[in-house]
Amino acid sequence: MERDFVPDVRTLTIGNKPVEPAGERWDVVNPATEEVIATVGGASADQVDQAVRAARDAFDGWAALSGEERSAAIHRLADVLESRTEQLLASIVNEVGTPVSLAEFMQVKMGLGHLRWQADAAKKDRTQHLGGYDVPVPTMSDVTHYPVGVVAAITGYNYPLNLAIFKFGAALAAGCTVVLLPSPRTPLTTLFFGDLSREAGLPDGVFNVIIGGADVGQRLSSHPGVDKVSFTGSDAVGAKIMEQAAANLSGVTLELGGKSANIVLPGCDVEDFAVEMHLRWSRNGGQGCAALARLLVHESLYDRFLEAGAAAFDQMKVGDPWDPATNIGPMIRPDHRERVQGFIDGSLADGGEVLLSVDDPLPDKGYFINPVLLGGLPHTARAVQQEIFGPVAVILPFRDTDEAIRLANDTAFGLAANVWAPDLAEGRRVAERLRAGTVWINGGGAMRPDAPFGGSGRSGIGREIGEWGIHEYLEPRHIQWRV
Ligand code: NAD
């Protein structure tokens, strides 16, 4: 394992060429050590324009290729990325601070599995035959599709490889060209992709990588040469993106935050899953959009659940992400750690209490914070309603299943939920009443490449992954002829 590996690529990728950045410079910090691991330069306003122009120029040629040709090109990219699995893994551990025990599957293997699926999906014929229609004259109709055009793909910091693949894999498969802009806090893995895309021999301009802060994101998402903005990040920035894209009436796909409910119905054997539940919401330090950190537990099981879950907090190890025993890494930056701590302090000041916690001394360096389960808060409390994005969960008891469903749906978000149910039929009944883009029953499973992901309300607009993700980058075209 190349644990010190940090990609040495500092050039943007525009029109398949490495380009020296001409914009603002900043340091990239390893959040586990506080060391500066790279200094990078962002795109200037001109370079944003150049990247969009390169994607525009490449669009007609890429869209005109057959599905088989695009599929082969995306598979070649996947081959190159796969040949660098170890380096991608190290890059993510060092810039995001994700524990290596989690990163290998959740940050690298899963993303590459999705890219393979998207490469195959490029070949699919999506023509729909609507058949005949007789008013006022007999006709037949088909619906075919054409690619949306140039896609601006803007990603959040927490899963740099996966979030990018969900966007560019689907967009390329659909016949779109891409300008990818990662979070300025974790740009290194994405700059590295740019280099690897050249090695994979993607046609010039099909896949462009630029980096920068909010100003670069603003220019890109409001650019008249962009047809679609696909964004993953916070709801606050998502709202700005929508406004910026509105100037050109560009479409948006928004994958935003969540406050996902984790319901424990009466009749469950909490001892079977309480530990798993806690280890899951706290993984990646709670920096997961679908973290199931709002625990709604039937009042008959509340004490038993707390008792059974205590062992999870003994198993939580906060610290060096390279230690295979670590399961909680650092927060991305000190201001984010302070924000998370603010939720804990504010909850305690408002009468909440810490019910379970890790109290081990934290490493001297790194933006670490110990996991906490908070209780005694009303459903309206800030920590219950807002996304914390740290290793903090809240627990509330409920009286009956109707109340659990009402509480679960009573947030501004609608991203994900989990139902622990005594039997599958009861789990399904509850799942069907939840306003969430993904509902797991009894823990569910991994993110499938063929299932949609995304949410409603402040969790976003549209879906990524699977056919739903591909359709975000396609326009339907109705073709009608007389018979
Ligand atoms: P963020 O909103 O702070 O930043 C995301 C990106 O937006 C960054 O690249 C940033 O540079 C860019 N940006 C900032 N201002 C901009 C502007 N005005 N115009 C254009 N771009 C701008 O998000 P983050 O802190 O990096 O990521 C965490 C958030 O992402 C959480 O809310 C999390 O729930 C969400 N997320 C959602 C999903 C999902 O699939 N639903 C997945 C992962 C993360």
C-alpha cells in the first residue's frame, strides 16, 4: 500500500491537454495530520471558458459515436483507473481522511463497479415504441433520446471518486461531454483523474477537469455554454446553483444533504442490530449524505436499545485513518469540526444529554471529534432537524408506528431512511409511507449501480445512478409518422 502517495498532478485537463492553472492558489491539507500535502492552482475565468469551449467543441463528435464506441472508451477509462486502485485509495485516505478500512470498498471499488455498469449502459437502445394513435389521422410514434449537451459536474468533498463517477460515467454514457469541478478541499484525486483520462485516450475535450472555489463554480454553473449542471453538495449551495443555472435555463440535477431516519419498530430484537446501526451512521466520521443519524426507537425498546448499542461505542476507534482498526477519521477542516461541536454544545445547553459517547483522548493533530449519541431533545431541535455531517446522532422515542412515520417524514429533507422491522411485510408497509429516495429495510445493502439514488425536498432534484442517472443526461425525442 502506497500510504504516502499524493498525486503529483497539478495541471488542469482542458481539451485533453495538461494546462497550468492561472487562477487562485491554495493549500490542500491532510485533515488527519494537519500537514499541507499539496499546493494547487485553480482555473482562471478564462480557463473556465476554455474548458467549456473544449467540451462544446467535442460534443458533436462524441454524441455521434455509436453506443458501442462510447462504451469501449469508458471501459478503457475504467481499465486505467483500475490499474491505479492503490494510488486512488491512498489519495482519498490522505485528502479526505477516510479510514482505509472503509475507503477500499466504499470509496474505490464501489465507484469503479459503477463506472463499469455505466460503460455497459452506453450500449443500451432506449427507443420506446408507442404504437398507433388515430386522432385526427392514423400515426405511429417512437420515443428516442438525444444527449443534453455539455455537463458541468460539481462535487462535494466526502467521496471524491464516487461522486465524480456517478456524474461523468452517466453523462459520457449518454453522449454528453463534461467539465468536472471537485471540492477545493479535496481536489487531488480529481486532478489525477484528468491525467488518467489522457492515458485512457478519451477523445479531446470529452472530459475536462478544472479546480477552484465558489467563484469558479459560479462561473461554470452560470456559463451559457453549459446545458446541464449536476451538483453534489449542501442544500445551501444547491439553491445557489439552481439560481445560477436559471440564467441560461440550464437543467440541474441536485444531490444534496439529508437527515435520514433510522426507525426501530416494536417487536424487533434490538440486540441483533444496535451495534451495526451505530457503526453505520458514524462511518466516514458521519460525513455521509445518507447517514442514518436520526434514530427513532419505539418506547418499549428504548432502554434495551441503548444498552445493546453501548458496545458499538467501545468498538469505535477515532484516529489515524491508515490504522486498519480505525473506523472514525477526522472532520475535513477545523471550521467543520467547530460546527459539529456547536451542535453538541447547543444541544446540551438546550437540555439535551449525551447518552452514549467515545471518551478516549483524541490525537494531538488532526480535526478529530469523538462520536456522541444525543437524547432528550424535542423533534424540533436544531440537532434533530439539520444535517450535522459529523459523528453525532440523535435518538427519540415514539409511541406507535404512525407517529414514527410522521416524525420520519417531518424534516425538510427526503434522502434516505432505514426501517428495522420484526418482519419484511411490516417493513414494506412502513417503507411505502416514507418520503425518501432510498429506504432500506433491516439494513438493506450496498449502493447498487442499477438503482436510483437521490432525494426530494431539500435533498435535491433528480436522481443519479442506474437508468435514472443516465436519463438525467438525455432528452426524450418524440418521432411521429403517418401510416
Ligand atoms: P458544499 O455545498 O460546501 O460544496 C460543494 C461544491 O460546491 C464544492 O465543490 C464548492 O466549491 C462548490 N461551490 C460552492 N459555492 C458555489 C457556488 N456559488 N456555485 C457553484 N459551486 C459552488 O458541500 P461539501 O461540504 O463539499 O459536501 C457536503 C455536502 O454534500 C453535504 O450536505 C452532503 O449531504 C452532500 N452530499 C450529498 C450527496 C448525495 O448524493 N445526495 C452525496 C455526498 C454529499
